[in-house]
Amino acid sequence: MKTLVRTNGSLFPSMPSLLNDFFTDDWFNSSLANWKSSGATLPAVNVKETNDDFRIEVAAPGMKRDDFKVELDNHILTISSQREDQREEKDEHVDYTRREFSYQSFQRSFTLPEGKVEGEKIAARYVDGILYITVPKKEEAKVKPAKQIAVS
């Protein structure tokens, strides 16, 4: 039973954004070309459904807990992160300074089944490079075991 849908802003949520970019944008100016040239990566996401909840795991090593933003708006769960890093090296013997800036960000959105999850009980934790999000299901959305009916 698939009730959690990943969206990428297109009419067809299950279609990869590559196809969307190919058919709607100029190929040479597409976001895919810019995305690859920027060195950005989109973290891998695992989605598991149990009888009691949905479990989302986002692989994001090197991040900090405060780098993440998890939002529920209507029935859209959005996971995003922004991180800036600045490094500067100076050599007093030679007249040079090297300064590097890096910026990492991503955003992933998931459509939750309407009326079937308890949005106010969603929990998130970041442990060992993985962001774990638990989305509890409402009692009426859980699959009930078969009921044995006595024959008289």
C-alpha cells in the first residue's frame, strides 16, 4: 500500500525531475546542468511504512542538528537544510591569503496521506549522519488484523 508520495513540483510526482527539465526547459540552461556543475548532491532518502507509522531516513553526513528544517504544511512534509562554511588560510612568509566559501542546501518534500497521520506527533532526530523522521498514523489508518467470526 503506497500512501506516501514524493513530489518534485511537477504534475507527475513520481516522474524524475530530469524528464521535467528535459521537456520544459532549454537543455543547456536546465537546472540539471547547473546542479551538476555546482557539485551539489541530493541526499539519499529511505521511506519505510509500518502498521503504526512512516519512517523517513535522510543520509546527510557532516551536517549538524541545527542545519535541518522539518515542516508540515497541510499534508506536505518538507525536509530542508542550509549550511555555509568559510575557510581562510594565510601565510605570513609569503604574501597570499586563500579564502574559500562553500554553501550546501537541499529540499525534499513528501505528500502525506490526508487525514491518516498525526501531524502534531511527528518526531525528528539526527544521529550519526542520518536524520530520522517518524510520522505516526492515526488509529483508523492502521491495518486491523483479521477478525475471527464465530459460526453458530
